[in-house]
Amino acid sequence: MLDGFLSTIGELWSQSGFANMTWQSGLMILISFVFMYLAIKKGFEPLLLLPIAFGMLLTNLPGAEMYHPELFDISGGKELDFAKILHEGGLLDLLYLGVKLQIYPPLIFLGIGCMTDFGPLIANPKSFLLGAAAQAGIFLTFIGAAALGFTPQEAGSIAIIGGADGPTAIYVSSRLLAAGASPDGVAFEIDVGNIALAAYTYMALVPIIQPPIMKLLTTDKERKIVMTQLREVSKTEKIIFPIVVTVVISLLIPSAAPLVGMLMLGNLFKESGVVDRLCKTAQNELMNIITIFLGISVGATTTAANIINAKFLMVLALGVVAFCVGTASGVLFGKIMCWATKGKVNPLIGSAGVSAVPMAARVSQKVGAQYNPSNFLLMHALGPNVAGVIGSAVAAGVLLSIVPV
């Protein structure tokens, strides 16, 4: 009797997660705790960092069987077996389909559009140039990553981190890395989880990374420049803007249409004033639901095999380079505009050209106020900031157009 009881206890123990825990799984669980701490205690992008961290915890619990990466293995010419995923997949497998099929990022852009005011950009169209300049980090990092031996698909996925836009990074990497290997048959060594984790980490660190670069590249006199008040933008202009942007960008770069189109649809909801219910749903209920699904499913891909390796460290290093170069490019172009306008543009607003809205604009305001307490740069910085959202979507379209999938 006692032997049978002990045998049962031994069998239960051998099947438990404790008995099957490896040091790699244990380390990933500890990393998930660190991200939870940063999200809860420090407030670093909590809306996405917290679900990503919990998805990371769930996928690394031995025996939980909530995510099965083998179901998404389409290397060697294999195709995704949706029937098998639906019948054999766990909860996180089903949620991850929204990432794999590029459904979540455009829907998040719909919500972002409902919450974005393009008025500062319309009032000062020159802000488009600052938003475009800040995308230089994406393309320079793309060249650098390719030179370091990454495949074009991996290089494009890493480079988009420089746009400081999590949904765009996920959208691009899920498209470029979907096949599991390059057209030349070289297996990819990074995945969407690597890119998403790096992107949201650096987005959360915007207030820490940007100020030293901004101060290094500007003079005390430039930081104190006070900009004139922006003109008032009419409702007609705000309604026409998303329609024109959608048509022009979609015709120029069709690959950018899913992101830009949904962003501008959300903004048209907001500015038209006739679909308040749709606008509120898109920016609240729908946005919150998709954010939860996106965060948990992306976190589920961060297994020990994908994170504890030299390639991921290179992704982190190149990601911060992309972000720093994008910030520096925006500030340097701001200096050019300052010179061209004979001191009417404060170069600090150029750093907001990365699309971390509205955090990057707030950093511009904070740094400017440190040197001139009476200076109010927020509205001026929001112009290049929202231009950066459009710019990162356009950069995504360019990468998807030039990189073979």
C-alpha cells in the first residue's frame, strides 16, 4: 500500500514542472519577473510590457503546453497548417495567429488614429521633414545589420526597431520572417519575439536614451529657442488630411497601405465627428482587447532558445543603435531647419521624429524647459512626433517592398 502511494507521488513529481525545470527556463521566468517589475513599479510601457512579460512566463513554465512553436514551423517549404493549429494548439497558439497573419498591428493603428491629433503637423507641414529625417536610423541600421551577416529579412526586422513603434516592428518582422528561412534557404536565427521585446524595451527607455543625445548635439543657445504659436487648424483640413495621406502614400508605396490606411481611418473617425461610437470603441474596447492578445502572444514566442543566445544580444545592440541614430538624425535635421529659418526652429523638437507618441514629444518639452522654463515646445514637438508615426509606416512599406519575402 505504502509502495503504491510512494510510486504515485514519484510519478506525479516526475511529471511536474518542478522536475522538468531547466536552468534556461528558470532564467527566462526570472527575466519575465524583471519585466513585470519594470511595468508595474517603474511604469515602463505597462500596457504592453506587462502582458508580454506574463506571456513570457506562461510559455516558459515546463509542461504548461500553452504555446507550441513547432506548429508554426514552415521552414523547408512547408505551409502553415491552420487545421492542425486549431485542433492541437493551445490558447497562446490561437492568439498568436493574429500576429502571424498580421491582424493585430493594423487594428492597433486604427485605435492610435482615433487618439491622434494631426493638427500640429497640418499647422506646420515642415514637421514632415523632421519625421522623415528620424527614420534614417532604420535604413542605416538595415545596411549595418546586413554587413554583419544577417539575412536581408533579419536586417529589415532589426532595423525597424529604430522607428520606436512596436506594432510596426511586429508587423514588419512577422511579414519578413514568416517563411522561417530566406529565399536562399538560410534559416532565420531571430523571430518576432526578439524584435518585439527589443522594440518595446527601447520605447520604454525613451526618456533615458534621448536626452543625452539631444544635449550632445545642440548648443545652450539652440535649446533656449522659443518657437511662435502654431496657427489654428480648421475642421475641414483635419477631415481632408487622412484621406489625402491614405491615397498618396498607398499609391506611392502600396506595402504601407495596411498600416497607414488603418491609422488614417481611425483619425477620420475622430475628426469627422459623426461616428463617435465607432471612435470610442476603436480607441478603447477594441484597442484594449487587441493589446492584451498582442502582448500575451508575442511574449509566448520568447522561449529560452530564442532569447538566450548571441544573436539576440546583437539584436539588442543594433536596436539601440537604430534608435539612437534616428534620434540624432532628427536633432541634426532640426539644426539645419534652425539655420535655414534663422533661429525660428528649436532643434530639440527633431528628436520627437521617432514615433513614440506622445512620449518623445514630452521629452523634447522637458529638455527644453530645463534650459528655458518659459519655453513650451510640446505642441511643436507633436508635429514631428505624429509625422514619425506616418514615417515609420512608410519606412515599413519600403522595407517590405525592397526585401524579398
